[in-house]
Amino acid sequence: MKKLFDELSYSVSKITTQKYSTSFSLGIFALKPSIRSAIYAIYGYVRLADEIVDSFHGYDKERLLSRLKAETHDALHEGISLNPILQSFQETVNQYKIDKSLIEQFLHSMEMDLQKIDYNSELYEEYIFGSAEVVGLMCLQVFTDGNMEKYSELKPYAMKLGSAFQKVNFLRDLKDDYQILGRTYFPNIDMCIFDNSVKCQIEKEIEEEFKEALIGIKKLPNSAMFGVYLAYKYYLSLFQKIKRKSSKEILNNRIRVPNSEKAFVAFKSYVRYKTAFL
């Protein structure tokens, strides 16, 4: 029965999410059960592409990404894929009528990661739009489930949240991105003189995006609101931890939030959600 394969496919995407991100896994678990599988499917797909460009050293990354792109187009057109992650993703895209241009933009940003790019402001914004903001918009199409008026209202906030998450990732991964992958995303910055002043400028930008994103989170449907709020609080706690570190410290160490701290954040977030949101 194909139903078994579909169930397996969504399970693979769920396991992929749990393996790679505790924060997103817990945030997704806090969503209404009826939409969890779709968000796991989206995360599983973007993680697969991200792993190709970030982790598959010693392999032809350009060829692998090109193959994923072709298989994605085939899966969306044919309504099936033998790749379980692609199968759950195409089911989600077709069920929720996710804008396929968002997928194209995402894959474009992944292609940018295969090149040596000196990012200026325009390329920086282009990369963030494709690598993070469109992912937020894919999820928003699931959350709003065909309500285009609600989608249009919340679209700017979803983009701000995706952007804030990505910029926090940039700061967290600064060491590996620069020293291992040879990437520097922040525009017009010489990593040889990355200091506390530069770090502070980036943090101010992120703080503003977090503030704007929270406005939109409070307007989400109840099925999605707490799950997104929880992911927001996890990333905010990571961001606050990064802020307390010096530029030298984040250049030499990857900052993490232990699971014990995440559990405390989850408890406080639930109390806050119940008292301030409802």
C-alpha cells in the first residue's frame, strides 16, 4: 500500500529533523498534530540540500545538488518520488499549494554556497531571502492553509523571523563557515578585523528583526502560534548567549544552548504564552 510508503516518508523527515535540530524538533512538536508532518517534511528537505553543500566533502557537490534539483522538479510534477524525504516534501507542497518559486529561490541560494562569493549587501540579502526567508514562507503557507489574506498579512513577519534565525546561525557558525568552508556571509566585513564593534552592529540588526517577528507570531493561527513562539524563544536564548560572548570567543568556539537550558526555556515560554498571549 502506498499509504505505508507515505507514512515512512514523513517518518524519515521527522527523524531527520530530530537528528539535526533539537530546537526545531521541539518547536514542531508544539504545533497542532495535523500540521506537524508537513513542517517536518519542509525541514527535512531543506536540511538535505544544506547537507550537500555543507558536509559532503570529497564528493561532487555541484553534481549532487543538480541531481536533487532535477529530482525535485520530477517529484513535484509526477506527484511521487522514491526518495522518502522528497516524497514527503512533494506531498506537502502539492497539498498546501506551496509556491514553487520559493523552492527555486531556495535552491538558488544553495547553489550560491558552492561558489566563492564576496558578499555585498545585495548578494547578502539575496542569499538570506533564498536560504531562510522563503523557508519561513513555505511554513506560513502550511500554517494559513489556503487563506491568502492571512498569508499576505503575515508574510513580512515570517520573512523577518527567517532572516533573524539565519543571522543567528551565521554568528553561531562563524568559526566553521570561515575556517572550514571558507565562507563569510556578512557583507563588506574583513574577517581579519572582525571585532566587538562589528559584532554589535550585526546584533542590533538581528534584535530589530526579532522584535518585528514577534508581532507576527502573535497573529498566527492557534494551531501554529505556540510552536513558532517556542522556536523563536530557543533562537532568542542562543542569540542572547552569543551577545554575552566577545568577537574573539565566537570566532574560536561554536556557541550552543544545552538541552537542560532548552527545557527551562520551554517551560518559561509555555507560561509566558499562556499568560501574555491568550
